[in-house]
Amino acid sequence: MVSGQAKRRDGANWKVNTMEDVNCIFCDDAKSELYKEENGYRAVRCSRCELVWVTPRPSIDEMKKLYEGQETQIDLSGHLLERDLKSIQAKKCLQLISKYISEGRLLEVGSAAGYFLWEAKKSGFDVQGIDITHQFVEYSRNVLQIPTFEGILRDVPFEDNSFDAVYMRNVLSHLAYPLEEFAIMHRLLRPGGFVIMETGNLAELPADPDVYLELPDHLYHFSEKTIDLLLRKTGFTPVRTHRFTLLSRLAPFAWIERQFAKKVAQSREPKPMWAIPTKLPPSKWHKQIISHLAQFVRYDLGRILPKKGTRATLVIVGKKENS
Ligand SMILES: [Zn+2]
């Protein structure tokens, strides 16, 4: 047991009492090298499989405190209040998911405020969320009426083979024990069920001083290769990887993204952590337009641009085979 310090969002130091050392989850005996340092944490990269991870890192209990106390990089109130953005994002993801499955019981791991499941429910899924952050769970249950389990995957009370699909968006990097957690998802899915996840591809690329890894929130960074490894090692068959090149480095798109970020920032005045909204925030037309534009840039333009050696959003689909 060792202690460490993390930087809070306001720049002050935040003491972490319990830290743990971590090895590559795929190749125990491989060497690792420093990838990048950030916020007092070190991300290393496996010399064999290219996985990037944080070591040492805060214990799981420390991470829960970190998320709930807003020491995290996740903006809780932003997630709760950005109804238009989250709903439009959700609809875009559901369009893609419908290529594989469009009804049945759907579990979202890391369901945050619950907007994805809110839209999924409207489109016909029977939904269930799980999230570690108390404020999100309260909002999702009470305002959006989404059944949401508060906790982590290893504690869920659900029966084996009881879901048709598991979905995760920007959650893979937050999983503390990816092999164990994917094995649980495999167990929860019925034979023929799908795991669908959206994540970044940072570990494919050399460390870039301008790219923020969000340490220690992001405990792991994967690549197409290591996600394939993760799926196969936990019993899934990789079905397809959809790759959307990120355009934010190109001038006109960078401008759009800055406008979008500015609008989001304006609506994100810091809220005390206990101020959980008790009703749905109103939908605003200008936020809808900006959100549609952002999703168009990310998914529709991102889909047709060159794909090699660039930062991208990956949507990966795996299947639990009928056995
Ligand atoms: Zn490795």
C-alpha cells in the first residue's frame, strides 16, 4: 500500500491514500516503457502487445470517491444537463447498433446520466443501466425512469444469459479489470448476444504531447489489436470494427469543434455535487443544431476519411457464439 497525489480539476493536489501496481493484462512477463506522464501519474506501454495503462493507480474505492467528488475529469453536471447532445449521440449510436440488433434486453455498462438507455427504450429495447457514480444513478432512476444498478460489474445481481446486448460508450478505458469484466459480460449475454463498444484508438499511436490521456480516469488505452485480443481471451468472436477518423486537427473542423466546446462550456457552470436535477432539462433548438453538426462531423465525415495512422473513434462489435 502506497500513497500518491493526483491533480484536481482546479489544479490543487488531491491525496490518494491507496495505490496499486499493475502489469500488462495480456503478457505478464513483457517489459513496459514510459508512454506519457500526466497529473502525477505514469502511463506505460507494453513492448509486446502495445497496451497502454496507468501504474501505479488509485485503488477501486479511491476511484469511486474520485468520480463522486468531481475530482474526476468527467463533468457530472455536463453529463446531466446536456440532454440534447446526449440524446442525439444516442440516436446515432442506435442507428449503428440496429445493424446487429434492434430489440431485446440491453445492458449499458457505465450508463452515466442514462440518456442512451432513454433513447434505446423509446426505440424498443428493454433497458438496464449500471454506473458507479451515485449522482448519475439517482438522476437516471428518478428523472429518466431507467432501472440502474449502482456499482461495478462484479457486483451485479443479474442472471447469466439474461441480456441480448451489452453496450459501452467511452467506458472501456475506465474498466479496472478488463479481462474479468469482459468475462462477466460474456456470462450475462445469451448465446448469440452482442457486445458493442465505442472507444478511442490512442494506443495505436506514439504519445503526443498535445493529446490529453485523462489520467488517472482512463486506466487503460487500447488499440484495434488489443481490443481484438481482449474479445478473444474472454470468449467473444470479433465481428466488425467501425472506424471514424477524428477530424479535430483539420482547420474547419477544429473551428466547429471549438464552437461546440464553447457552447458546452457556457452551459457547464460548476454545480455543487449535491445539486442533482430533479426534472429533465428543456431541449434547446441551438443545442440540437450544434449537436447534429458535431455528430455529422464525427460519424458521417469521419467514416469516409483516410483511416491509417490517425486518431479515431472505434465502434467494435463482438459476439458470444452459440455453443
Ligand atoms: Zn502486453
